[in-house]
Amino acid sequence: MNPDNKERTTRREFVKEITAAAFAGTLSGIPGIAAPIAEDPESKEKLVAPCGLYCGACPMYLATQEKDEHKIKTILQQFGARDAKITLADLQCDGCIGGGRVAAFCRKCAMRACAESKPNVTRCADCPDFPCSHITGFNNDGMLHHAEVLENCRQLRQVGIKEWANREQDRWSCPQCRAAISWYDKACSRCGAKRSERLFPLKQA
């Protein structure tokens, strides 16, 4: 088996499990899951991943920013039975390009590595080769939040990183109390308000 294919498959299986857990409510029931997003413009821009995903809506990022080890350990328990090598540190993240911790399953991301290897390219939206097979395959792998990346990158090119980061922070905030919402939350864990209609609709499993 091609090692790169194995890495992508493992990462995809992990993301499917964590998003399925969030959809089932196992993450949303943990106190404090809604984390505030930093208001510093540069910090917000660093939440825009190379692929065009908004890290500010990632359950692992939100859990990490709450600095709640109990929450992270709860996530760890869900995957420890399948992979005993996963550690607490593997699930803590400060965003793909935040300059801090990166979740284990995103450290070897092909799009992140590609952007780092090219001059004047931070994200796929900056790349003259966009769209390439890396991001097209990622967009079409069946994950609901991945299916936004091609359009996200196109919007990034049109409006610029500052405007897009502001829009995403607003889009992934509770319409009632403004707490952060993760990709697969059906409702705000702080106030219970229904997920905004501006977010992609959740399909029933």
C-alpha cells in the first residue's frame, strides 16, 4: 500500500469518527465546548487553514482553546480503543498554521506540506496551480466540511484573507449568544440555539 494513501485513509477515518461523535452529541454535552475566538486580526487569519477550512470551527481546536483537559481526555477515550498510540498531545491543536500545537492527523496534510514548500504560498488559494488533485480529492472525499474547501478558496481569492476570516468567524458563531459553533454541532452548547442556516446542513446518519 502506498504510505501516502494509508496516511490519508487513517486521517479520514479519524475525522469521520470525531465528527460522528459530535453529531451524536458526545462532544456537545461536555461543558464549555463553545470557545471564544481571539479578536486579534492576525490570530483570526491564522485560523484559515492551507486547505481553506476554518480551524475556528474544528472540535479539537475549540476544545484545546478552552484549556480543559477533561474535554480533551473525553475525545481521547473515544479513539484510544481503536488506536492505543493516540495520546493527549495528539488531539490538542492551535490551528494548522497557528505556530503552536497541531493535531496529529493534520501534521502530515499534503496541502499544508505543499504550501510550505512553495514561495509566496500560505494557502491553496495563493497557489497558481489551484485547484490541484490534492484539494480536489479532499473536497470530494465525502466529508461535509471538506466539501466547502474549493468554494472557500475561491472566496478567499475574491475578498482577501482579512474579510474572509471575519466572515467565517461570524458564520461559525451562534446566532443568539455568539459562542463558537463546531462543524457538526446541531445546536449551540452554551445557549441551545439552533445551528445557523448559513452553515452546511447536517445529513442524518
